[in-house]
Amino acid sequence: MKIELNLQTRDRVFRHSSAGGKFQRIYAFIGDSLIDLYLRHGLVEQSKPLFEKLEAVDKNMAANAYFMLGNLYFTHKDFANAEIAYKKSIELNNKIFQAFHNLGVVCAAQNKKADAKIYLEKFLEMAPESDMVPNAKKILNDIK
């Protein structure tokens, strides 16, 4: 599937989704897939109109989309925008423990030690068996 096709159909995806009904989950899935496609190709600006629309249809999918956006910003060392995206992900679904971890890492990278400590400790509380625990503990030790 070409990106151009998705750019042309992007706004049509949610045209009927706000009305609810049996197709609402399908529209959410398509919107989530388009966001994923845009982010994988670095088309952040093209994905932005879809986030609010997806949030109106399915908050959990939107939370995951914001998490992916945060990861993209993090990869590009855009820590301020990554922080915003991870916070939005947590606001929509506070059970995504990876978002707490990554938000803590981003805060530490910005020298926001108190915030980093809060988010990393919350992550450790939520996911004590995660393979990211050693990283969280190392960062917590480093920011003391």
C-alpha cells in the first residue's frame, strides 16, 4: 500500500466513526494502523490529525499510538516531545508500564531527576519482573 493513498484517505477514516455503531472498532483499527504507518515512515505531522480522532473512538489504541510517538521522538533525541507523548499515553491508559519506564528515562535525560524518580519507581512497582528493571534501577542509582 502506498503512503500517498493513505494520505488521501486519512480524513475519510473517521468521517463516520464518531457516530458509533458496529463499525466504530474497525475505524479505530484503521486509524491506529495509519498512525503506525506514518510513524514508521517518520511522517509525524501527517499522523497528528489522527490522534485526537482515534482518542475519541478508542482510548486504549490512542494510548498505544502516543506511546509509539514517544518512542519515535526518543529515537531522535527529542526528549521534550517524547515526554509529552508518554504523558498523554499514561493519561489515556495508566496501565502501560513501558510508558512509565520510558517517561522516567526521558526525564532523566533532561535532568528532571525528581520526575524521573517518580516515574521509574512507579514502573518498578507495576512491572517488577520486566526485563527493563535493571535499566530503571541503574538510572535511579545514577540520579541520586
